[in-house]
Amino acid sequence: MNLEQLLASFPHPVGPLRILIVDDQPVNIRVLHQVFRGEFEVLMATSGEQAISLCQELRPDIVLLDVVMPGLSGHDVCRRLKADPDTRDIPVIFVTSQNQDGDEALGFEIGAVDFITKPINPIIVSARVRTHLALKLQSDLLRTIAMNDGLTKVANRRKFDEELAISWRAAQREGRVLSLVMLDLDSFKQFNDRYGHQQGDACLVAVANALNQSVRRPHDLVARYGGEEFVCILPDTDSQGAIKLAEVMRTAVKALEIEHLDSAAGGFVSISLGIATQIPNTGASPQSLLAAADGQLYQAKRAGRDRACA
Ligand code: GH3
Ligand code: MG
Ligand code: MG
Ligand code: MG
């Protein structure tokens, strides 16, 4: 697949591709800029320090990195990018006039994907960059498919398990509170029976979107836990905050006004929710938090559905 086909394969829109050109000599930057302007969004840095902060802030899709620079060298920059989980996956191509074999080998050893020598040949540089961008997009796409639910596009169970473990450790380290909201569509078997599975699928998509629009903080995560069950991870959110959000979600789903004549909630699709909150400590585990949320969900069902229990 070429770049354009890959971009079109993503389940969500992907912005213009960004390339970061790093060189201490502006004339070298200008030469490379000529090659890529118009085709990609071009970012520029004249020092290693600047390159690292641009990578952290703007996450370019690829970096063309000079080796010899005052201050941080290209090798230093590459090592730092590869040591940071947030920037590790950005492909780095070294562009340098040093072309001894040892230098090139070191470049690969510290994580570069390619090596280009100056003076550059614009056609070759462009072809190599496009090749590495395509590889990067392929791995981004695989990750997206592996971590998101194909039907509703929210995070899947795998992503949820990963994120819960990460959020749990972070809350434990910082002594912060962590909440989970587990929710389940009410009488959904009957919905399928009456309206058919296709309508059922469309209903799940609409509910997932409503849930996603209900969460506000960048670290909140909505995931599809199973068939018609969803779960939300709410870092740094106490019980009151989680109860408030659960109510926002319950109201948002009802406001979709999806007809469900067998429902207990005024003829529309509704959800029941269970909330659990904990400051992670020894003796507790992500599984115990999940079990607690599930227990509350069970209570909400028993109490008549279309409600939240905490
Ligand atoms: P309750 O209110 O107690 O949750 O009742 P319920 O009928 O929702 O619960 P139950 O677990 O008995 O049924 C869940 C139903 O959800 C059964 C299954 O057909 C449906 N379901 C699960 N996943 C999907 C899906 O991906 N698409 C569709 N259309 N239906 C699904
Ligand atoms: Mg230089
Ligand atoms: Mg159900
Ligand atoms: Mg269920």
C-alpha cells in the first residue's frame, strides 16, 4: 500500500504527515525543506534540544537528523527519543556528511531506521522518507486495529487491560484515587429479538459515541468490555466525581431516544451502571476494583435498571 492508501485505511481521520528536519546549519535545512514542502507539514530545528522538545510536543511522523551539532549530537538526540515511550516509535533517519562504516553502524545500533549522506539526492531522500513513513503508518494502523473495537471504534478489552494496569500503577505511585464505571445495556437481548441484530449493532455504536462524548478528561478511557458491556477508567476521580459522570452517561444514552418497547425505561434504550473507587494500596488489585464495579452493576440491575449504584 502507498502512503495515500494507508492514510485512507485508518478508522479515524489522520492529519497531514509531519516531518521534522534537524540540522545546525540553516542552509542544510533549506535544501531538505525544498524536497518536502507542499507534500508534508515540515517542522525545523537547529539544535538537538529543540528537536527533542518538538518531538515531545508535536509528535512528528519521521525525523531527519543531522549527526554533528554543537550541544546535543544527533546520536544523543536519537538515544533520548528512543528512551522515551512517548517518542520511541518516531522513525529517525540520520542525514550526515560523515560516512564511515562505523558511524553508520552506530546509527542503526541506537535505533535509527536509515542513513543518508550529504550532499543529498532529492529523489532518493524523498523515496526513502516515503518508504519509512509507509512502514510507520502500517505499524500505527496495526496498533489501532489491535487496540480498538471494530464495531464501536472505542478501546477494546486488550487496550482496557493495558490501560487499567498503567492507571493502577500511576495511582499507586502518586497516592491518587482511581474510579471505574462498568455499564451494561438494559434488556438488550429483547432489543435484538424485536429489532434485529443490525439495529442492535447500530444501537451499540450510538451508545459508545454517547459515552465517549460524556467523558471530559484526556486520561479518561471508554472501552467495550464485552458484548453490550462498556467500562470507563477514570484516573484521579473520586466517588462523587464518578457518580456525577455515570449520571451524565445514563442521561446521554436515554437522550438518544432509541426506541425499545420492551425496556423498563419509558420505551427507550437505557443503561445500568456500577461504580467503584479506590486508592490503590497493598491488598487491592485492578481485578478487585473491577469486581467491585461489577458488583454495583449487578445491584443496579436488581434495583430495576436504568440507574447507577456506587
Ligand atoms: P440485562 O438488562 O439484565 O442486562 O438484560 P440483557 O438482555 O441485556 O442481558 P443478557 O446478557 O441476557 O443479553 C445480552 C445481549 O446482548 C445478548 C446478545 O445477543 C446481545 N449482544 C451482545 N453483543 C452484541 C453485539 O455485538 N451486537 C448485537 N446486536 N447484540 C449483542
Ligand atoms: Mg551539523
Ligand atoms: Mg444487558
Ligand atoms: Mg451483559
